[in-house]
Amino acid sequence: MQMRYRTKLICAAFIMPLAALIFSLSWGRYPLSFIKILSILFRTDAFAAVTTADYNIFMNIRLPRTLFVFLSGGAIGLSGVSLQSLFRNPLVAPDIIGVSTGASLGAAIGIVLLHTSAAGIQLCAFAGGIGATLLVLQLSNIGGEHSLIRLVLAGVIINALAGAGVSLIKYMADPLNELPALEFWLMGCFNVITWKKLAAFLPIAVAGCSFIILFRRQLNILSLGDEEAAALGTPVKKMRLLFIITSTLLVASVVSAAGIISWIGLIAPHVIRLLFGNNNYKVAPLSFMCGAALLLFSDTVARSLSGNEIPVSIITAVIGAPILAQLMLRRNNDIWIGI
């Protein structure tokens, strides 16, 4: 009976992102029926009549955006699994190692100080995210000592400095032109996604997600603690560094293209662990699916609720906070103990 229940849950976990994908492709201020989408994909009018506007909106705007959101949600969810297992703390999110605040500082420099193009802003944000993580790793290794506590403290320091830098640049920004663009970017939005940005993100997403899923056995071992992992023959420092760099690349790539996306990396692993336990063999791939479904739903709501698009992080916060509260109540505060 228990096995049948678990099988149904796994099937549902794979069906949900597919349903969210169809919902995202068809729903919006310009709705497209599923039959019309099939006609566009198969380049035929046999299913339904397709106008030029239908084709352009689907192929040039909605399809690349939906695919990018799907991969972004999955990548952030996997990054959350990786970091929560490494830190052995279910409250850890990708923000802990300074990726998001570093990318925010980079984007702020690109928008306000360098007055660069959209591609330049993306490059600055990516460099800021990577640079912040490298500083965290370097700071945590001062004196030749390295521990998870030092890594967390280094992350707090870099997050504070990067946040102060963003605040200073916002103070210096032109309130009519630069400040609104910076604020909107900081809240996260996928309205600038194109096929070109998807093509640039795809190799990083595939490589990073594949690494975490393929090496989830090592992730299980690392979650036992350094001494136990070393006793089982795992190169602790090397694998931890690889997982941190991979998670950083995934999150920095998303943030550099779409801004800060909150809550997904925290909530998706929690939902899956509540349903399937703590074994990363199941948690890692299912968190990818859960993160993709959550972000697809949030993005679809964000671009459909009103005439002006709502920043997606507002929707993810509205969805994520009640989910986390419910998880706290259902697990009777066990969620705070660790993995």
C-alpha cells in the first residue's frame, strides 16, 4: 500500500511540471488554446487556424520564456537541494553564499555606473555573482581552516557588503530613469527572455543540473558530515567545492538574466522531502520538477494578473511563505533540526 502511494506521488511529481508547462504556454493576456499550440508546433492548419500574431507571440515570446522559466525553476530547486545537503540545514537557500546579492551589485553597477546594454547588464550580474562566491570561499579559508560555519559567516559578511553597495548605487541612481529599471530588475522578471538568452543559458543549465543529479550519491554522503564522508572514501573538500561552484553557476546564470528569484530554492526541496524523505536519489530529480512547476505557475500568474507585469519574486513570496508555514505546522517544528 505504501509503495503504491509513493508511486502515485512520483507520477504526480512528473505530471505537475508538464501541466504547468502547458498552462504557461496557453495562458496569458493573449490566450492560446492547446489545439492552436499544436497547429503552430506542427506548422499546419489541420487542428486550428493560426494567425501571424498567434505564431509570433508563441514562437518568439512565450515559448522561449516558458522554456527558460522551466529550466530556471529546476536549476534553482536543485541548487537548494545541493546547498541544504552540504550545510546539513534545511533553511539554507542559494542566497547564503552571496550569489544573488553579488549579482545584484553587478547589475546595479552595469545600469547606473557603466550605462551598459541589456547584454552588458547580464554580464555584470553574472560576474558579480561569481565574484561574490569566490570571495566567500576565499574568506572562509583564511588561516588554512575550512568549515561550514566559517562558510556561512563569510556568506553573511559578503551579503552585507554587497547589499550596502547596492543601496549606495540606488542612492546615486537617477530617480526617473535608472532607479525604476534597477528596482524592477532586483525584484525579478522574465519579460526580457529571448531565444538568444535561452541558448546562452541552456549549456550551463544542462551541465550543472546533470552534475548534481548524477553525483547525488556523493551529496547523500556529504550530508552525513565530514568525518563520516571521509571514512567512506569521499574527497570531501573537492566534492564540496564542486557542488558549491555548480550551484553558484546555476543561480548566477538565472539571476544575471532575470533578476533575483526568491523562495524557489528553499521551498521546492522542502516539499519533496516532506513527501519522499531525505534520500537525495529521489529528492534531487523531484526537486528539479517541483522547482520548475512552482516557477512556471508563478511566472504565468505574474504576467497574467494585470495589464502591467508583476515582478515574479512577489508571486513566489506570496506562494512560498504560506507553504513554509504549513510545512512547519505539519512537521511539528522538526524542520528546524536539520536533514
